[in-house]
Amino acid sequence: MFTANDLAALGGTRDRLRRSDITILGPGIYANDNRDFTESELARALCAKYPHLVLSGVNAARVHEMPLPPQLSTWEPAAPMSFVTPLKAARPNPLIDVHFSRIDEHEIRTLTNGEHRLRIMSRVRTWLDLASIVPLDYLVAAGDALVRVPRSTLEFGRTAPYATLAELETAVAAYPGLPGICRARRALELIRVGSDSAQETRARLAMVFAGLKEPSLNVPIHDARGRIVCAPDFWWEREGVVGEYDGEYHRKIDAIEQDRAKDFFYADRGLEVFRLHVRDLPVLPVKAPDDVVARALANSRAASIAKRALRRRVKVVCSPTRR
């Protein structure tokens, strides 16, 4: 991935651009047919050609590795990339979907890798922009991912969350007229610290929308010696119920053995356990209204499984003592 200026800087000539192994992607943007290029590489090349552009929207979310609905999680190279710029004199380019807006410098991040720098909207501002693009459940999931405290066993070198709830609140308050701001406000009320994945967030929302008591999220449980044995995805300590969401990782042999060991530990403590899987949650249209999302999650199999587990436990706790 390179620009005409890159070629000139390396001493190349225009004749090189006419060879069969070079593809013209757009005005002044070229790719070598011998290797695939990534979304981030194309964005960097476009930023090199148009320094006033800032990557935004779904493209920024993917580069930031923020959770998105399945329909938006994969980059389509043929689709124009979303950029924002304060300049209304920007030249048209089939590779670019340009939005004109005032940009505050504190909302821009610069990522450096190789020759080109990538100007990209911050994670907080990207989350706010997603409010007009993704449904409520995934907007909450993206927020959960930002405020999540990293685990030393899963992340290396990062100890602080990408953002705080206060920072998200400030962003929402700063743009009262932004498209999707009502959804952002509602999502802000539903964001919690503790979820490790988008599907964990959606499972929690299913329980909330079904009227169940909110569980604690990934809180460590210790054994008699004070050692951390597990941290269930969902825990109702008073009721004695734990829930686990089993994603793709849990299909591996090592994970299966770990899950069995945890289940034995839960059983020894007299806890009610339920497990959720991806098919227990609905797949919804990207443009699904908030009320449709809430209703679908409340009526999902995930909500029913959690509800039955809590009801069974309440019956056990409240049943009269036999004589």
C-alpha cells in the first residue's frame, strides 16, 4: 500500500505504476498485487494523501478493536472508508465517505506504524459516533469494553481501562444534538464495569430487560485458603447462583477441563450453576430500534435460563424445613 509520493521518495518512476502487479485503488493510492492490505494500511495511505482527514465511524471502531455487530465486524475493501474533516473543500474520492464536522484536537489520536501516520477519532468519540450506527445492545457492549479493567492474565502491558464512565458522560453531555444521542444516553445508564466480551454484555442486558436482579460481574471467588479459584461471568451471591457465558474458547480441551473444575467447585459450595451459549442470544438487525432490542433480549433463551436458575434457588432457600 503506497501513494505516488511514496514511490517518488524511493526513487521510483511513473512507469512503475503501469506494471501489471500494481493496482490503482483510487486517485494517488496504489497496492502491490503480491500481498493483501489491511483496513488500517489503506486508512494510513489515505491520511498521508489527505492530511486533514480523520478516520471515524465503524472503520475507526474496527481499528480500535471495539465490539461491533456481526454484520459490521468484517471490513469490506470495496466499501468507502468513513472519515471526518473540518474542510468542506475536500476533493471527492471513491475510497472515502467524508463527513464535514468541527473536530476538537483532544478527540483525535495519532497512530504511528511504518511510514504513514493514522489520524483517528478517539475511542470515546468513536463510541459516541456509533450511537447512530449500531443497535443499543452493541453500543452498551462497546461502552463496557472501554470501561473494562484489564486482567493481567489476558492483557499484557495495559493496566488502565480505555475510558471511564465519567469520560463517557462528559462526551454525551458535550454533544446534545449529535445523531443517536438519545441512544447514547440510554446506553450510558446500562454500561457496567466487569464484562469481558460483547456477548457477556448482551447476556447481562437480557437479564436486565427481563426484570431480573443485576448480577455481579467477574468477581473473584476464593477458596478456604484465600486463593482465587474462579471469577464467574455472573454471580448472585445472596441467591447462591452463578452463570457462565461459554464462547468459542470454551470449546477447547483445556477450557473444557477448566470449566469442569469450576463446576465441581461451585457444586461443593452448594451454588446453582447455569451456562449460556451464543445461540441463547438473538441475532438482530443493525438498524433494530431500542424497544425491539430490549424485547428480543428479554424474551431470549438466555433470559429464560437465568430466570429458571434463580427461581430454583429461591425455592430451595425459601422452602420450609421438613420435620
